[in-house]
Amino acid sequence: MSGYPIDRIAVTKEAGASPLLQRAIAAWPGAEVEQAQAAPEGDGLAMAADPVAQGKRTLVLVKNRGRFIRKCPGTMGLICCNYWVIDLVEGCAIDCSYCVLQGYLTDRRIRLAVNFDDMERELDTELAATDGPIRLGTGELSDSLMFDHELGISSMLIAMVRQRPRVTLELKTKTVNIDSILDTKPVENVVIAWSLNAPAIAYGEERGAASIEQRIQAASRAVAAGWKVAFHFDPLVIHDEWEAGYRQTAALLAEAVDPARVEWISLGALRFHPSMKDVIRRRFGAEGILKGEFALCPNKMRYAKPLRRRLFSTVKNALQEALPGAPLYLCMEGAEMWKAVFGALPQAMPRNAPMKRLFA
Ligand code: SF4
């Protein structure tokens, strides 16, 4: 079991027949099971001392009536990595100080859509409408593996893409919940990805996540079992001794992971909507990650360009030394930053053949 507590399981009438409900009841036998209230306020969370933390202890099973799969819209002027998102789970049991979900989702509870058949149909429609590859993942509004030992969602997703080779499924996590994946024969178009950071940031800012050492050990086990892996150094945070911290994580990776099995590594610098400052201060106390020189550009707070350039270059150099040949890319940055850090735009980077696949 993963150890993430759930006190309440709420289910809508339409989702009541899903086998996921029985799995949830078996996984959290002490949880109250009740009919879901349509509006999140009906769940009394607004009165809780910390509605965000409280919401993480309620699992809601619903039928998704909207879209499951959407292309990441990117941002005007920034280079897009052609990522597709599956909105299967909204909300997360982990609690990161920088998490955009704290301010983004109106429903604080963890919502799991149970109508997988509709999701599969939608994926086939998207595949029919495009000739190219689709790289998609569930880790945008949640952690892909947080409840995997309880609910086995990864095996349902892996079964979905196994017969659809044009799709690459990325399961992105800060946990070590890979036991049920490792019980399965590796699938060529599935990548298990870990979000990584400097150990001090993981320790201080990512409540409920596995330590960096544990995540890297899990990645090492996945590689040994024949799975492809990826890493996301996002958000990179400027903090005391940050250079040493990121070099330490890169060195741990070098000891544990064969670079040939690394599909991609992304680098993204800390960014947040200005309204998040109050949420972070209120929920996490001290200034923490808010220390630093930020500029509003255009509607998010980001480190000033020279700082970001130094941050990216330092981490890139450490990773190129640690995992030679592993494809690196920048997340949410423009052409100027790509040229400053890599000396080229992604399409023109000769060493990184997989980059051409991502940025075609
Ligand atoms: S793991 Fe991701 S989704 Fe979950 S709290 Fe942290 S940043 Fe948010």
C-alpha cells in the first residue's frame, strides 16, 4: 500500500457500478462511503482549517462527461514539446508547496473518472485525426502512481496503449509505487518518469513524496526490469547551495541509471501565478521557495532571465556529465533561452535524435 490516507470515498450514482469503487473500499476500509455531493462546498471543505489538505483525504468517483484527452495548449512565444494530457484524475495526495493545483482546482477533493471506455474511444478519435505520434500522460493534474498499489490504474492505462503503438504513455510520479508495473512485462511505448529536484527541495517542499534517493532507486529497479524511464527536473528552485544540490541528484542518477534507457529529461524553472504567493505563505509558513528575484512575465512569476540561464546551464552540465547522451529539453522556455543554454533550437540539435521525435 502507498500509505496515502483517504477518510471519505464519495461516489456519484453513475460511477457506483465501477470495479474501482470496490477496490477503493478494500484499500481504505476505514473510510466513510457516501453519495457524492455535486458541489464541492457541499462536502464541508470550505469550513476546514486547511481545505486543500483536507480535500486530499477525500476520493470522489465520477463519470467524466467532458473530454479526457487534450493537447497541452503551450504558451505563445514558448517552444512547445507536443505533450498531450489525460484528465483522468484531478487532485493529488502529495502536497508540494509550489503546486499550481492549490489555486487552480475549484474542487479540492481527488476526483477519479471511472469511464475508461469513453477515454479509449476518445483516444482512437484523436489517433484517427493525426498521422504523427502522440506522447501523453496523466501527471498534469495529479501524480500518476500515487494510488497505483490500491487502484491499479497504471495497468488499465498500459493495457490501453499496448495495442496503440503510435501513443507513448508517460506515467509521472514522485512516489516509488511501481510494484504492479514491475509485475508486468515491459511495454515499448510506456515510459515511467520521476520528477526530481535537489534533495533539500524534495525534503522541504514536497510533503508526502518519496525522497530523491528512493525515487532514483525506484527508477533503477524499473530500468533493471526493462522499462524505459524519464526524469523531470521541474521546478528548478534557487535556494541555498542549489548548485551542489542539483549536482548531488545528478551524481545519484549517474550511479543508478543507464543513460541509454532514459527517454528524455526536462528542465523547468519555478513559475507560479502571483495569487499563489498568499496560498504558499498561508499553507507553508516561511518564505521558502518565494525567496529570490522574480519578474512577472507575462502572467506568471518567474526568475529573471539571467538567473534562469544560470540555473538551466548548471543543471544541464551536471546531467550531461552524469547521463551522457540522454535527451534534455527545456519546459516553457522560448528560442532565446534554448540557444543560450543548448546553443541551438530543439529541431537542430544533432546529438538528440529522440528530440526530433518530441519537437517534430
Ligand atoms: S506531485 Fe505534482 S500534482 Fe501532486 S502536489 Fe506535487 S506538484 Fe501537485
